[in-house]
Amino acid sequence: MLKKYFLKIVLAAFCVGCLSCGQGFQETQNPRLVIAIDATFVPMSFLNDQGELDGFEVDLIKEVVKNAGFDYELVNVEWGGLFGGLITEKFDLVISSITILEERKNRMAFSIPYLQSGVAVLVRKDIENVDSLEQLAEIKATVGAQINTTSYYFLQKYEGMKIKTYEKFGHAVIDMANKGNDGVVGDSVQVNYYFNENKELTQNARFLGSRMTSENYGIVLRKENLELKQKIDTSLKGLLKNGTVQKLHGKWNLGDFSVVPMPE
Ligand code: ARG
């Protein structure tokens, strides 16, 4: 009697187990990638009115991974946590307007470029008679940039310049509006966006020159993930060639400050 009862339980447990296996199997037909993205970089990636991740890079990465045959989960991670989290395997991919740099390549791998961009500079209008970064350095101006970005590295080249760093680029712009700094350097797409779309913060600022550097953005992966890199590159190359990336560039109005590259 007891034995029969026991057998029934075992059988029931087995069936429940099978059911859940079956469901799990259906849900994850494709391997799943966790993708980290910093949602403070309008119009590249930001939280929309519904609180969802949105923007050029959000659209782009969804296309790239779907086209490469993956399911995905997007997680919002701040700039300072992106590289560490990738290396410690909290996520598999990062996309966040990250410039492909030789020093970064020592620690991480990059996809082929999906956008050519660079840094651009805004200065306060009341900082007069200054038309170059050299002149800004001469007057020992205080210029803001997001920490550990190419804008920050760019400013370090000008001796005399006082660099004020921020966790988020938007904070540098707010500080400029409050006269906490004399100007800001940022990725041209962001600078352009703030200048055109956020007059409240930039009405008392002007562009200093045009795009100052030429940089390529890439999707970032762990160095050892060679197979994944190949799949991502192949997928991205297809989307660059068939005009999908160019269409997204138009949809998000990225302007003349950034160019979609054409792969060989
Ligand atoms: N392109 C610059 C860099 O790679 C800035 C990137 C900042 N991105 C961000 N999502 N906050 O250094």
C-alpha cells in the first residue's frame, strides 16, 4: 500500500518535471543574450515615456541579435558599470556609443563599426573671444566631460584646461546652464541633440568648431567570445549593407555629425 502511494508520487513528480521541461524548451528555442545599455544617452538609448528602453542603439541591437538568431534581454546599466559587468559575465554584449579604442581592445573585443562619430564642443556665449580649444586652455577654462570617455581623454591633451568630470553627460550640460563650467565636450550626437532639442539648457551656449575627432562605435563583447563576435559581425554587416542601419539613422535624426559606415 505504502509502496503504491510512493510510486504514484514519483510518477506525478516526473510528469510535472516533464511538463516544465517542455515549456522551458519551447520558450528558449534560440540562445538568449543579455545586453547591457546605458539609458542616459538620448537619442541613442534612453527610457521613453512608458519607461522602456528606446533609441537608435536599442533598435539597432534588437535587429542585430534577432538577425543573428538569438533571443535577448536588455538591461539598463550606468556607464561606469558597463565594462566591469561584461568582463565578469553579468551580460554578454554592451552597446552604448562606445568608441573602439586600442587600449580598450586589450581588455575587450569589438564588433565591426556601426557608426562614425566624434566629439564636439559647446561653450557658453559669455565666454567671448574664444574660437578654439587652445584658446580655452589659455584662459584656463573649466570644461565638463563624462568621466572615462573619449571626450575626457580628448580634453587631457590641452595643457592648462581645467577638466570637470561627471558620471553622466547630461549633468555636464545642466552644470553649464548654471555656469558651473565654461563649456562641455561630448559625443557629437549628444551635443547636437542637446543643442537642437534642449534649448532650455543650451540657449546660452554656442558650438566651438565642428566635429573634432573621428571615432567608430562598436558593440562590445568578451575577448574569448570569438564565435559570438563572428555571428554579430556577420549580422551587423548585413544590416549595414541592406540599408537598415541607415534607415535607423534617419528615424532617430542623428544628423550630419555621425555617418553610417559601409563595410567592404
Ligand atoms: N564614445 C565615448 C566613449 O566611448 C562616450 C561613450 C559614452 N556612452 C554612454 N552611454 N554614456 O568613450
